[in-house]
Amino acid sequence: MMFYAIVGEDRPDSLADRLAARPAHIERLKALQDDGRLLLAGPFPAIDSPDPGPAGFSGSLIIAEFASLEAARTWADADPYVASGVYATVTVKPFKKALPA
């Protein structure tokens, strides 16, 4: 097992779809957390504010453990934000945690 970074880039004007798909998206992240495989997860606010309001978000970052790059991509492809069209693109890369130790 190793970590993989999953970066989803939102399509423009996707806030309503993001909010609708969020409960199912969070449920999947909680399952990773319950398995002890989630390092971190969160959205990128579209503006310099912790609560961007109607400006929404530009994407998300998830760093979690998977058995392989293929397994991480399969998991990412099944995300509700992909199914609902929130993400325009998704990038999955191996990630090596260096700090904090």
C-alpha cells in the first residue's frame, strides 16, 4: 500500500451539482477514513476565503492509501463528483509523505 494524490478540477458553475453530490462523496471519504487509509481530503475554494459562498470551489484534493495506481484511479473514477459532472478532469499520482514524520 502507498499513498496516492487525487486532484479533481471542477468544471465552471458546478457548485449546485457539487452540493447535491456532496453527501455521497463524503460517505466514500468516511469509508476510507474508517479503514485508516485517508491522509487528508478537502476542497479548493475558488476565492481566497474559507467560505467562498456562491464563488464555490475550483476542485478537491484527496490523499489516501491504495494497493496500486490502478486501484486509486478506479476509486477516483467512481466518485459521485465524477458521475455528476462536477469534475472536468481528475489526476491521480503516487504520493510519498515526507513530513510531518
